[in-house]
Amino acid sequence: MKERLQQLKEEALQQIQSSEDNKQLQDTRVYYLGKKGQITEVLKGMGKLSKEERPVIGQLANEVRDTLTEALEEKDAELEAIKINKQLREEAVDVTLPGKPAQNGGPHLLMEVIRDIEDLFISMGYQVAEGPEVETDYYNFEALNLPKGHPARDMQDSFYITEELLMRTHTSPVQARTMLAHEGRGPVKIICPGKVYRRDTDDATHSHQFTQIEGLYVDENVRMSDLKGTLNALAKHLFGEDREIRLRPSFFPFTEPSVELDISCKVCGGEGCSVCKGTGWIEILGAGLVHPNVLQKAGFDPEKYTGFAFGMGPERIAMLKYGIEDIRHFYTNDVRFLKQFHKA
Ligand code: PHE
């Protein structure tokens, strides 16, 4: 029996050593140490032993069991370590491989144009003002000398929410709001960028939502020549020192007289081409001297104060400046379009 136990021990140790995975190791454990395993089989013969031999064999059997258990544990740890190392090798990241470059965002072209114009006017002493996009009929029209039923309301097809509320069709209501806040005391010198809405069918040159920048200067003795000088500075800042400007008579209910600002066409140098529609001039914005009715409604004395106002579309300016042929490019957010205008 002694020999049999020794023999089993040697045999088992060898098998443990040569095991290649945990499954094999587990099978070996069951085969030798399990309830119906080899050692147990041997011990079944204990009954036949003499009183003296029994404790000796018992002790030996325990030793064999301890030795094997220890060997199994060691081997198990060893196999586990091999497995982990293999996994680490296989899943290793090659840090020398080139990475995916991060895509940098940047301000939208429209924001760039708006900020550029804001900066110019801030440098001339203007403040930036804002107003609500959901506007009352009063501020959008009435306060601007456009009473209900006035035919000029048709110039700006509107999205009405209720009888009295609409999406503002222009940034001009901010003129009235700001003047009221000044309680009849000048000067008022503001620039007002923002979104506006019109019931238009979207195409290459129309959008139901676009942006505008409004300007307003009210003080004593503000004259047409002040407006002209300001617009001249704006046109040259935006399109270059070599551009000529001209003011062409126009009509807006909230200004009198009203003008439109044209700049000379750079594409043809005044000869006439498709960009300037053969005229040599390109229309940029609407402007004029603030109508006395508008001053009065906003609490300013038209005998004492005069002013000028202008309104322009940053989309139109960007389209002319960068040769963009479709207004929808501003809103569809195709990165290929947008990233052409990122500075860095
Ligand atoms: N609000 C006018 C428009 O949207 C533009 C404008 C503003 C004209 C201020 C004159 C003075 O067409």
C-alpha cells in the first residue's frame, strides 16, 4: 500500500507538471483526489491493515494529499500567469501607430461676419443690443410707422403666432425697444445682430430664417452726411478700400428719406457683369434717417433729436465677400463648406 501511494504521488506530480491548461489540471485533481479518485480507492483497503500499520498509512496518505494539493495550486497559479501574459501580449496597443487626428471646430462663417461688423461698430462707440425673436405686432410694425393695414406690411411676409404676436421679420423692433429704454434722452448708439423670420419659400437666395444687423444712432444734429460717412467706413472695412459707394433713393416706412447702399462691383470693375446684373453696382443694405413718427412713438422729441438707422443681412455680405452662390449653405452645416472658412 505504501508503494502504491508513493507511486500514485509520483505519477500525479508528473501529470500536474505536464498539464497545459486549467481544464487538464482540474481533471487530474478529480482523478487522484476526487471522491472516487485513486487515493480514495487505495484507502478503501485500510480495513485489511494491522492496528500498527493503519496510522502510518493514514499519515502517508495525508502527506500525499497535501503535497498534491500544493502542487495543484502552484501549477494553477503558473497556468493563470501564462494565460494573463499571453492575453497582455495579444491585446497590446502599439503606441507607435499614428493616431486619428482630432477635428477642430471653429466659429460659423456667419458668426465671423457678425463679430467683425460688431467689432467695427464697437470701435466707433456703439453698444451691442438685443431683442426678442418672438415679437409683438406693436414693436415689429406699429412702432415703426407701419399701422395695421399699411400696404408696406406686405413687403415682409410674416409668421404670426397670434393676432398680436409674430416671429420678428427684421431687427428694427430693437430700435423702438432701445429708444424707449433711454426715456427720451440721447445719444442712442447701438448695433443689433439677431435672427429674423419671413414666410418665404427657401431657395438659393431666400430663407425663412436668416440674420440681420441693425444699426441706430440718435442724437442732436445727426445728419445724412453722418450716415453716409458711417456706411462708407463699413463698406470699405468689409470689401476693401478700393470700393466706391453710392446711396440710391428707396422707401422704408420707418425712415425718411430712405436709401439703399450700393458698392461698386469688383468683378467687372463697373463695366457690368452677372454679379452686378449689368449695373456695375451691388446692393448691400437699407438705411435712412429715422422717421419723426418713430422717434415720437419711442419717446424722443423729433424737434430736438434726429437719427439714422440701417439694416443689413450678414448672409448677403458673406455671399458677396466669399462668392457663395446658395444661402442654404449657411444652414445645412456641411463640414466641407464650413471648414473652408476656419482661420486656423
Ligand atoms: N428693416 C429693414 C428690412 O428688413 C432694413 C432697414 C433697417 C432699413 C433700418 C432702413 C433702416 O428690410
